[in-house]
Amino acid sequence: MLSHAHPSPDHLDSADPLQRERAHLAASRAALRAMREDAQALNIKDVTANWVNAEVLQGEIDARIKALADLSGTPLFFGRLDYLHAPGLDLDEGASDGAARGVSDDGGRRTGENFYVGRRHVHDADGDPMVIDWRAPVSQPFYRASKKDPMDLKLRRRFGYTGGELTAYEDEHLIDPAEAETTSALLQAEIERPRVGPMRDIVATIQPEQDEIVRAGIGGTVCVQGAPGTGKTAVGLHRVAYLLYAHRERLARSGTLVIGPNRSFLQYIEQVLPALGELEVKQATIDDLVGHVEVRGTDDAAAATVKGDARLAEVLRRAVRSHVTPPQEPCVVVRGSRRWRVPAYELQEIVAELQARGIRYGAAREALPQRIAHAVLVRMEQAGEAPDDRVQDAVARNAAVKAAVKAIWPPVDPAKLVLRLLSDADFLAEHAAGILTDEEQKAILWPQPGSGKKAPRSVRSAKWSSADAVLVDEATDLVTRTHSLGHVVLDEAQDLSPMQYRAVGRRCSTGSATILGDIAQGTTPWATDTWEQALAHLGKPGSAVEELTQGFRVPREVIAYASRLLPAIAPDLTEATSIRESAGDFEIRAVRPADLATTVLAACRDALAKEGSIGLIAADARIPLLRTALEGAGITCLPPGAETSADARLTLVPATLAKGLEYDHVVLDEPAAIVDGEPDERTGLRRLYVCLTRPVSGLTIVHAAPLPEQLGDG
């Protein structure tokens, strides 16, 4: 690779390539401002039929104006592609067949078409593209072209920026046999750049194996097993942005959703999609999805594991269906002077047929009065009458029919059903027979046998747990079908229970999903053992499972140290490697118990002397003590998910909330306490693995208790 990294002296003349690229950047920014001004100037006063249409159209215009904002400090383009021949591909929305307005370095002659690749499409006053959206087909070679397969490129140029100013460029001549294939210095610098604030996009640094996942078709579900630092979360978010670009109308109708493990995580990633021009994607946690009841309680591990077991789905199905009572009496409908009788045996046949169809309880209940009314209409026709649909609807609303439906197929309140199931031992035993053991039934009963407490008397007074809320969601779906979205992204998926997978699967039953996670980071008692199991519970069996093992964020020494735990926590997984040229700062400080807090504070001060964000990660039980120590030392600390700034760069992170977050420098307090804070050693070591792999640049471990033996001698 030929590298041209230039300073930015003012004396460079217009023939200098860097100056010409800066000129194109300035012209592109001016064109983007013009596009925004054009959108702001639109007058829809005389083009809409009514105020409703006007509101909808104005909303679309406002969204476009917002999407056309020029983000300060964010490069408008980050690469340039010079093609040997005119690519026979769609350029972008609103783009013409002309080349992007750039010139090659031969003094101004265009020797082939060249395209600037950026976060969004920009065109000039004539509609010619000045910047091509990174998601457009013509941009794909920027991420995938190589010496072996140049994809018709003669040159790939990467740009370097400092504070939003274009300061360098680097060329890769893909068809020059004399030029060796090496790692891009600008690419490496961007990957290793320190960060302050929330997660940022990786659109300028997407790697070929990541790009294959990002651009996978919308028709199928993709599961990504990604080791720490492989960018799986960023890949999932960029995949959403790509799918919205490629299938915008379809997904605008059906919707998209990103599901994260907790609010801190969602706050951390919330700026990525807006930076890519996608402002309408909703984000939620599992608890948000199943918020049918107020969660005020918790379960012990045994109860939560049983409640999260997929077998509970059948228990709930039985409980819901138990409300159907086979009719024993005929239904007699009086209309005028005539009485129409539907015998009990015929009602039983109607009920049996509805049950055999397997439709939702609520849908079958709505169909039942129409079926009874139809039976009445058949008798009317046999008697020589000519009833129409209006008569059938009237019969379906007849008091006798309503009474029969209420007796045969009464309404079911999902929350009340689950409340009864968990608080009535006989009701639970009836519907869990042959599914749950006696011990498992006792584990989930309210109250626990022998506790002396009374069962809750109402939905409002019950102290529902997160696992209970998922059961209510399952019961709700048995009664009324859950709305399905077009695409769902599920991150940190390894921690979900089978019943939680089912809850997510209902949200994409007719759509597709991107599943992201790492088996080695599963830290719940019910964490999945294989992705095949998880996909089956999601209702997506046989979906592709892609594995990312090349790390881009975690330093080599750190990932190698953390990987010592893999034989104990996930022996079947491939050990991650790091492409980082920097080994990273890595230090272990062993101290006396009396000196632990003081040494942790010293390590935090050392980290604050460096550039970037700092995460102090500790066992949950030690967080209050460390917060007090930090405050006493005058060191400002933030909670997880809060946006860091130049004046507040240190985040105090409980180990249970560290998953999915990353910091330039991590100070890890007392690893043994993190392991001991979990119900079993494997879960504890997995939690420790998560914490060890949060740093981007450096890791300092401070401990007084012995380190877990699986980590070896340091």
C-alpha cells in the first residue's frame, strides 16, 4: 500500500491532491446545506386535500430536514473509489448515472468514474451525486475489495480527519502488482482512536466479514456469535441501517426494533443510528416489551429458571384452554314469533372445530357467535326464509347467543390467569401435570410453602417479577396475537431464557431478526448453551450462525489474558484474536486488603492522566464503598450509560451492568469478589470474562484476594 499522509500547510497550491479533496469536502457540505434549505422551503399549503394529509406530509418533511443536518465533527465522506469502468449499479436515491463530482490526480482529466463514500447521499443542484451513501451497491467495494478481488477498482482512498478537518489521505492501488497488501494506517488509527461519550458508528472501518453480515438479505434471520471486541453490536446496528436503506417502504410499514439488555446499554448505543441518518428505529429492553404488569418483585435463581423454561408455554396453553366448557344445553334464539333451536351436540361440534383449528383463544371466542348465528341461518333457509348478512350479525348479537358464548367460551384476563396459576396450588398442579415436577411447582408458587405469607389477592397487589411478566406476555399472546415487526435486532441474546426468546420471537414472527451475542458471556442461570437452542425458541430454527473471532477493540494482551477463562466457561468456542497493532497497557497490582481502596484510586488517577474514557468496574456489593472513596478523593464518577465529557470521564460500573459497554481504560477492582457475587463458579467466571474484555486501550487489575486459578500466574 502506498501511504500519503500529509500535513495541512496553507501554501499548498490547487494542484495538490489534498487541497482538491478539501475543496470537494467544502463543496459537498455546501450542497448538503442547499438540500436542507430546499426541504425547508417546501410549501405544502396548496398540495394537500385536507389537514390530515397536511400533517402527515409535514411530518415527513420535518424528518427529512432533520436527516439532512450536517453533524459537526462528523466527516461527510471517509473514502473514495476509483473504478476502472463505469459500474452498472444503482448509485443511490436521487442519484443520476453520472460520476461523483471528483477528479483524478492527473491534473483534472477524468480517467474513470470515482465515487466519494459517506454516511449519507449528497447531490448537487443538477442532481449529480457528490457523496454516495455507504449502503449503496456501488459503495460495497470500499469494504470488500482486495488485491485478490479488486472488484473493478483501480484505487481505494481513505481519508483522515482531525476535529472534522480533512488532514490526510491514504491510497491503495488494487491492480498494482508491485504494491504489497498491508494494513491501512488510517484504518488502524480510527479503530484505536480514544473515545469520550456514547458508542459511535463504525461505518468507516467495517471489515469484509462484518460487511457480509451487514448486507445479508432481509428474508432470513442471522445469528452472530461474536467474541469481545469483534464489533457485533455495531454490526447489528449497521445492519438495521442497511436494511432500512434497501427495504425502506417495507420496513416503514412493518417497523424495526432494537432490543438491548438494559437501559444503560441502550443509552450507550442510542446515537449510532441517528448518526447514520436513521431516526425512527425504536429501542427497548425485554422488560419494556412485556410490560403488561408492574414489576416490583424478584425471583430466586431456582424459581426464575423454572418460570423461564419453555415448558411453561404448554402449562399456560392448558390453563387458557381450560376455560372452554363443552355446551350441555341448546341455544334457543327468538326472532319475532319464531324460535330457532341449535342443539347441544351441534354446539359441541362448533366448539370442537374451533379448538382443532388452534387459533388464538380470543379470535375463537369472537368467531363463536358468528358460527352459532350461521347455524340459525341454515335453519331459517330450510324453513323458506331468505336471511342476509345483516340478519346473521343480528343473530350473533342476540342475548341468547351472547349468553351461550359467555358460558362456553368466557373471556380470559391473561394477568389474572397467571396470578391464579402461581397462587393456586391445585390449579397449577392440574395444568402442570406431566410437565413440571412437584419440586418445580413448589418453586414457583406464591407464597412459598411454609413461608407463612398469604398469596396476593389481585393483579395490582401482586409483586410481579420480570419472569412473571414474560409469563403474562405468553398468556396474552395465547388470547390475542402479538403484532409482528419487519425486523428485530436482539443484542446480548445469550442471557435470555427460553420464554424470553419466545417473547422476542413473537415480535418478529412474520419478519426477520439479527441475533447478537457471545455464549462465553452468558451470566444468567438459564443462559443458552447453543445458538441452535436459542433459534428454536425464537421460532427461527435452521437460521445461519456466523462467528466473528477477529477483535478490533480489545488489545492483544488483554484478550489473550481473558481467554484463559474460555476452557472453563465455553470450551467449544474459538479463542478470539486481535488485529490491534498496539498490545495495550496491561497491569496487575496485588496489594494488601488494607491498601485495596487506596490503590484503586491511584489506578483511576493514572487512567485519568491519559486520553479517553475510564470505567471502574467492581462487584455490585463493592460499588457503594468505591463511590464513597471516589467522592472523598474528589474524583467525579458517572453511572453506567451516562454520557461522559471532558470534565467527567470516569464511570463507576457494577459488574452486572458492564456487558456491552466499553471504555478506553478499565480499572478492575477485586476479581474474586466479582466471581463470588454469582450463584455458581461458572457464572462468576463468565461475569469476570465480561469485565476483563471492556477496555479498548488499557486494563489495570487491582486485587487483594487471590485471582481465580483459571487465570494462571498473571
